[in-house]
Amino acid sequence: MVSDRIRILFNRIAPVYDQLNTWLSLGQHRIWKQMAVKWSGATVGDSCLDVCCGSGDLALLLAEQVGLPGHVTGLDFATAQLAIAAQRAQARYPKPPLTWLEGDALALPFPDNHFDAITMGYGLRNVTDIPGSLKELYRVLKPSAKAAILDFHRPSNAQIRTLQQWYLEAIVVPAAKQFGLTEEYAYIAPSLDRFPTGTEQITLARQAGFATATHYPIAGGTMGVLVVMKG
Ligand SMILES: C[S@@+](CC[C@H](N)C(=O)[O-])C[C@H]1O[C@@H](n2cnc3c(N)ncnc32)[C@H](O)[C@@H]1O
């Protein structure tokens, strides 16, 4: 099954995933993740979810935002990623208000209308059913609550798009090769080719039931944050 292949892939890259992301984005991915936390509308004391949490970067930032009166659940289906996330949280003082959960973004193990805010970083491009994933986010969000979904984006400017394609082929894949992970990182370019544009994401979000949906292109349009609100 496709999702099994994706899970195996993310288990395999887990040990170097953070280091490689920080290097390849020159540290910028933390800023983009911080923007997603802000746009999710999460505030102190909130109960939040980070879907496709991987090694926990975004969930840790979300936990800082909600503080000790709040709580964050980080959910992913790759156990090796979750193990690293748990180690990272354990090394922090005070211990962040976080729970790590193995689960499927396409069948979230929570009741309806449960969370005050949701984030998802580089997950929507990887799920096998994007409309189904958006419907699940909609279902578990409380009324009037928001989700902020960060991912790669194909810039509308042709020159920047060419630069992005060159970067993925000439920098990202060779860098991953150093870690023996060529195949694992070569998947980014084709997955981005298939990924809906910001405008298409808005349409899908409205079809999933969201009352409002806005897509914010960032980093010259090479990344984007889809912000959706349940009515
Ligand atoms: C590119 S990583 C992003 C990790 C993290 N959010 C970040 O921004 O660094 C994508 C993650 O999505 C997870 N994933 C993909 N499909 C999933 C699904 N159906 N259910 C749960 N996790 C999934 C993978 O295991 C992987 O950890």
C-alpha cells in the first residue's frame, strides 16, 4: 500500500531528518513553522493537535505557545519519528505539555469538535487522500477554531519555480545522498508536482466544510500556509 511505503520512508529518514531540514532551509523552516503556529490562532491554555508531527518540531513550538496550562498532541504514523520527538521533549526543561500518539491522519482517533487549534507541517503533501485528511481536520476542530497547514508550494513566478526545481535536484538530492537517502529525498519534487496549488487547496478546504480558507504564499511562493476556519 502507498501509505505503508510512506511510513517506511519516514521511519528510515528519522535519524537525520531535522539536521537535513535545518541545513537545507538554512534554518528558515523554524520561522515558517512559527508562522503556522501563529496563524493557527492557538493561545495559552488551549488544547491543540499537530498532525503528521514527525520528529516534533512544530508540536514543540505549539506547546511553547499554549504553555503549561495547555496541551498538545503530536500525531504521526512513523514510530521512529515519534521516538525522536519524545526524546527531544524529554530533554527540555520544564517538560512541555505534550503527548505523542501513533495514529493515522486519515482516521484521527479523537471525537468531533475536540481541539482549539491544529497545525500540520509538510504532512498534507504526503497523505494519500488530501480531501479525506482535510475532512478529518474539520471534524476534530471545535466550531470557530482554525488549522494552519504548512507545506511546499509551486510558485506562480516561472523564474522562481525554475530556481525551486534546480534547488530540489541540484542541492537537496545530492545533500541527501551524503546520508545515503537519495531515493527518500528525490520524492519531494514529484510530490510537489502533484500537490494542489494554493487556489486548489482553498477549493478542497471549502469542499471539506471549512467556512473560510486562505492560502498564504511564503518564502517567495516556494512554501505556503493554508489557514482554514470551521464555521
Ligand atoms: C515531511 S514529514 C513532516 C514532519 C514534521 N511535521 C515537520 O514539519 O518537520 C511528514 C510526516 O507525515 C507523516 N505521515 C504521512 N502520512 C501520514 C498519515 N496518513 N498519518 C500519520 N502520519 C503521516 C510521516 O510519517 C512524516 O513523519
